[in-house]
Amino acid sequence: MILVDNAIYSFGLQLSNGIPIIPFKTDMSDREFVFLKRFLLDCHNLNDLREPLKASFHFEELFQAYNFSEFISFYDFEDCELEQFKDEEFELLQLEK
């Protein structure tokens, strides 16, 4: 299983299963999934996707080098939801203008 997200904390406890992606915010020109498709097609026959993900993103190395565990354990999901709500509210106000 893999998890594609723009926030590393979403897969922070399973770094070998995550693919980071640039945030999508109503950007109709966003092509990130098109680029991701090529990567996934290259490794779709593999039994274990963790190895190509490790080789591509180096999250375990970064985790050990920079101690992301403090960030991941500090992260508060409710705060993130509140920020996301503020972003969505701001976008709606911009569309109304």
C-alpha cells in the first residue's frame, strides 16, 4: 500500500509507504498525478513498493539525520484541520470577489 499526500506527517509513521506530492488547491493546471503515473507504471509489477520509494525519496535517511520524529509526534491533527478550514474559507471568499 502507498499513501500519496502533500504532508509528510500523513505517512510519517510509515515513511517507506509514502509519496510526497505538491499541494493541490483548485489549480486546474496541476499535473502532479500525471507525473506520478509514470513512476507508478515503472514499478507496478513489483511485489514490494517500499524499495523504489526508499530509493526515490530517502525519507528514512532524512528521518534519522534530522529527527523528524519530534515533528511527527508534535503535530496536532486538530490544528491542521483548523488551518485547512481557514484555507478553504479564504478560497471561497476569493471566488466570491
